[in-house]
Amino acid sequence: MKRLFAIFLIFSLCVLMAACAATSGGGPNLVNGKPEWYFSPEKDGKIGGVGVSGIHKDGKTGQKKLAVERALGEIARQMGVKVQSFSNLTSQSSSYGTSVTGTDHSFFTVDGKIVTARIVEIWEDSYTHELYVWMVAE
């Protein structure tokens, strides 16, 4: 009986350790307090852009929308075109944290040409509450 209890205890500890290991290490690698993709937003040879927004009067939705607009503007500048309009995004925030959800893909018209980009990652600085949105052109 003691042997069975010991096996059960060891098994339980292994499961607990595996569960804890799976949840740790979330989020991007930081370089000088910013995500590493902030300094090099290109991915797989595609043009990338990062948009940053501080606390916004329209809450998380406004903050995300502004950061996405800035990332799209950065991508457009690298393409050498002028941005004429932006996509409309919606998002939700939870009272349990700063979870932001919304549209994965965005597009807008630039000089008559449609430019599409997708959100790769969103990160919030827990100290400054700035929202960083990393997007890559498709």
C-alpha cells in the first residue's frame, strides 16, 4: 500500500511539474525591456512593422486600433506608398487581466492598391501599459 501511494505521489508531482513548465516562459524574449521583434520586425523575408500606443481615451479598443494603424503605416512607408485609409478593429478586454482579442488580419487601400497584413503578436508593457502590435505584410 505504501508503495502504491509513493508511485501515485511521484506521478502527481510529475504531472504538476509538467503543467507548470508548460505555462512558464510565455511572452516574447525581451531586449532592453522591449520585445525582440520591436528591433527587427521583418519575418521570413516579408516586410514587418511595429505599432506602439500608450493608454488611450477609448480604452483597450482604441489603444489596439491606434497601434495597428501605426504598424500598418510603418509597413506602408517601407513599401514607399501613402496610406489613405485604415481598417476598423474591435476588441474586448477582460476584468481578469489585460487580455486583448480582435481581428487577426487587417487591410487598407494605398494608392489604389490593397495592402494586407496580419497581427503576429501583441505585447503590453506591464509598467508603462504601452501596447505593442507586431504585424507582417502578406
